[in-house]
Amino acid sequence: MKESQNPEKREHHTETSSFPALKILPLIKTPRDLQKLNHRQLDRLAGEIRRFLVQSVAQTGGHLGPNLGVVELTIALHRIFDVSRDVFVFDTGHQTYVHKLLTGRQNFSHLRQRGGLSGYPSRAESDTDVLENSHASASLAWADGIARANRLAGRPGWVVAVIGDGAFTGGMAWEALNNIAAENEGRLLIVLNDNGRSYAPTIGGLAHHLDALRVTPQYEKALKWGKQTLRGSGPVGNLVYSGLHAAKAGLRDMVSPAEGVLFDELGITYTGPVDGHDIAALEFSFTRVLASTKPVLIHVITQKGRGYTPAETNISDHFHAIGRIHPETGLPIDPERFEWTQVFADEILHLARRDEKIVALTAAMLQPVGLLPFKKQFPNRVFDVGIAEADAMATAAGLAYGGYHPVFAVYSSFLNRAYDQLLMDVALHHAGVTICEDRSGVTGPDGASHNGMWDIALAATVPGLRLAAPRDEATLRDELGEAVLVDNAPTIVRYPKGSLPDPIPALRREGSMDVLWESPAGSSAGDSTRASQSNAEDGATDTQSRGSGAEAAPRLLIAATGAFAKLGMDVGESLAGDFNVKVIDPRWLLPVASDLVRASAGYDWVVTLEDGLVDGGFGSQIRNRLAESNVFTPVLSYGIPKQFLSHATRGEILEELGLTSEALVDSIRSRTGVLSVQKA
């Protein structure tokens, strides 16, 4: 068994040119059907699963590499454990496609699409799915809690947590390990799926310990040689072997200290490494666990992208997550367009060349957030802290104290995990830290955990914080440049996932705002706005400030933010026959600018559009500021409601939420009572 622990030594080919018919997989309706198969058939099943994954994910996009790497592991888990009694907790959840296939979900035709299977565990799909949250490092705490509940309720089942070595670097994982070790009892198995990567190669001291553990079979080979050679050489040889065998524990700790110190001394039984692509070896290890009465950690070595040559040879991330591809070649079907992340990558490097005080941080996502070019040119100025966003934020505060300007690039959804550090470490200490939020707003196919919709409302609670929402490439470059000049408070620059829109030039700049569009009568409204500013500043009511234009068409100010800038312009044009409309881009959403407050006093209504949570978001902040200034212009806020959004395309979700031009026009007319001639 030990000789098979190197995944590279075993054949593992997936046929991608002919795609032979699947014969065994369609027969697997429940995990119990796996018990009918011998190991030769199980190996064939593993091959069929890989073919199925390549064919299916190529059509829809999704997480391919992680799932190709856990085929045998998932089969073995379902062979030894019973999901009708035992609980599986998959960390992050992007490696559960095989689990879905073995639990009766083999229709992947609409994977990650509306009405189809989720790309992550989903309780709505199956009772065997438990942890839906796709943020890393939470699985061990969940498993600990479930195991404790089982003990309290007298339930006999096992709890199996599957966590990758990347997620294992997260602080939550180690907090949970500490609690698991303190309890030191119960049917709890931790499967450490070690492929040396999260998105990219795993970072940090733990990774080096795991590297050491990968080579521990050397001491087993040494003992095997002793047994074969010394015990056959007479009494003296037997005596030497006995001494060598007695020293095994010490030899193990010398060769792989992490094994003894990190886990055994915590009270968690360690076993491994085990070849994660050898079903028999995995079953043997899992079967031994069943006799344990305390937590066990099994260290499994797998290969990300296993069995699919394009994934195996993709050094950057082994096809961690892909769009639609040609399955035979792995090449993308849809042409790539220049994306928001690429603009950030280019501009932050440009700024860093001009200012040596700019440094960058990432939480195990160097390439996905666009910091790889920065790392290549300035390797000593980029810090990857692993999957530990809270640590990244506090580290940024320390870097700012040391005289640098840190730029923390992170997915918007993952920033939630560093809120306390943003508030208490950065803002409280007036640290000049810039957070660049990739994938803000509705992201779509990845589901509830990945929509970057919470940040504006959260950031609005942080004193002194400034938040910008660029609308196109030029404004992203401009606002990022402005952000890194702020050295006494946190700044956030948020931008969406995917391709850039066409340029949206401003008609002019008014104070801090860009005017994007105005109806032909907009100039007179602007005149009345300017005439009313002094009244608004003196605390005049909106009735006083708007008296001069009472006979004119109702005045409507649309504040269209970030990715909704073009949507705001479309809405404005559609309403121009019924209102005197001006569409502006506030550029900096937080704090609400004083000139936006003054401008609002000259309008009958203010409409806000934001690609974020509407409760407590930008519109709410405008409403509060207007009330504080005794400006009582009604504010109609449109954004994402306070709910978890099911997976679908961004367009489908926005349509469902009424965030389309046609739906917004109808809603604004209805709420203002100003109906168009055509509607009347």
C-alpha cells in the first residue's frame, strides 16, 4: 500500500476525444449501490466520473479541477460511511460534484444555472448536503458542533469533515481544532485533502509542514528494509531490528515533526499520508477509524485536475474554476473580453511603480484578484497570508503604521470575514489602507455565498471610511488613484465580476459628481438647483427650495452607482417625457457628499440605484443625510433586497429583482404618481 501513495506512479487517463458511453455511473442511484462493485469496477467508475465531469462542466462552466482530484476519495468515503446515519461536511463545497453524482444527482445539464444543480452543497437538493456556506475554513467548527450534538442526543453516527490544505490555513480551522482537541472524544473524522493548492499553491508555514508529511513514507521504507534484512541475519540482526523498531516513534518525529507535534500532541490521532487516488488504501484507512473513540485526522494526498491533461498541465490553478470549454482541448468557447480585474491589475502596478510605499496583500488568491503581475515585478511588496482575510486586514493596519500604503485585493463577499479588523484595527487607528473589492454586487452562478452584496451597508457603519464605485475602465483607474492617496482612513474601491462595459463618459463634473445624462430641460432644473442651494444650506425645507419651478415638469435626480450607471441613463431617457431628469454618478458613495445633499434639495424626487443591499446601503445613507440637513426630498432606493439569492445568471437575477430599465420605469412612475401620457 505504501508504494502506491505517489499519485504520479499510477495510470489515470481520461479519454476526451471519443467519450465512450458510461456503463457503471448510471447504475449508481444511491451510495449503497457502490457496495455491489469490486475494486476493478470501482476504478472503472472513477474513470467514468471523470469523463462525465469533463463533458458536463465543459458545457456549463464550474469547478472542474477540485472535483477531478477527489473522485476516489469521495467513492471511498461513501463506501465506508453511510449518509443515512453519518454526516458529511465539505469545506468550501466546490469539490462536491462527485458527492452529488453518488447521491442521485446526475443531471448536470443546467449546473449553476437557474433551475439546475447548485455548484455547491444545497439542502434543497439533498438531505445529504449540510454546509451550504462556500466560505473556506468553517467545516471543522461545523463538524465539532454536529459531533457534540450527536453525543448530547445519543446518536451513533460519524461526522466526516473534508477540508483542503488551502482552507486548513484559515484561522477558523485552527480555532476549531483547538476545541476538538480539548473535547477529545466522539466519532469525528477530519479528512485533510492535501493537493498543495487552494486556488494556487498553498502558502504559509503549515504548507511546509504538510510538505514534510508527504515524505514520511521514507521512514516506513527504512523500517521495511530493516525487517527484511536484519531479521534474516541471525540473533544479532534480530536484536538490532528490535532496537530500531523500538525507536520508530522517535524516528517518525525526527523525519516528520509536524505529525507528532501538530496533531498527536493536540490529542487528535493522525494517520497518513494516504494516496488519495487508491480506493483500497483509502478504504483501509477509513475502516481503521471506525474503531476509534476520539477524533482522527487522515492526511490524504490528491492531485488537482487528476485525469484530464489540460487541467493537469495548467500550472496556474489546474482548472480550478472554468467557463465553457472545448472538452477535447480545454480551450475556452467564449472569447475573452477585457475584464475589471485586468484593469485593476494594470493600474495598481502602474501606481506601485510611481510610489514605492504601495504594497499589496491577498488571501490565497494572488491570480484571481489580479496581483500576479505586481508579484512578478515587485516580489517583496506582495504578501499572501493564505485563506485568512481577518489576518490580512490586521496585517494591513500594521503595514500602514510602518509607513506603507497597503492595498488589500479581495472578493467582495470574502471581505465580510474581516469586518471587525476593518472597524477596530484599520478605521479606529486611522490607517491608510485601500481595499479593492473584486466581484461586488450580483455575481450569479456561484450562489448566495459569493454575491458581493453586503459591503456598502457594512462599510456605512465604519467611521471615516470612503467607498468608491467606478462605472467603467477610466473611472476605476481614477478612483483607485484617488484611494491610495488617502493616508488617514480606510478606502474601498468596489467593482463587479466579468467584462468591462463600453466607456461611459461624463457630460461634465459638478463638484464631486459626474453628470452622465440630462433631459433637454435639465439646464433649467440645474439653474433652480443652484439657486436653491443657499436655502438648503440654511436649513430650508424642500418646499421652500423648490418653489421657483413649481409650474415646470417634476424634477427627478437619478444617482446611478457603479455597474448601474448605464441602467440609470436608460431609465432617465425613458422618463424624460414625464420628468425633468438628471442622471449623475456620485463616484464616491461613502460618505454621502455634501454637494449631493445640496443638489437633492432642488428636485422633487431622488432615485438611487445600487448593486448592493438596499437596506442600509447608499440610498439609505442619502436619506439619512438629507434628513440631517432638513432636506426632505423623497428618496426612492433600488437595489438588492435583504435575502439570499439562488444561483442564476446575473441578468436573470436582476430581472427577478426588478432591476431592469422597464421594471424601474414602471416602479418610479407608480411610486411618484407621475404616469406617462402613453400609460394614462
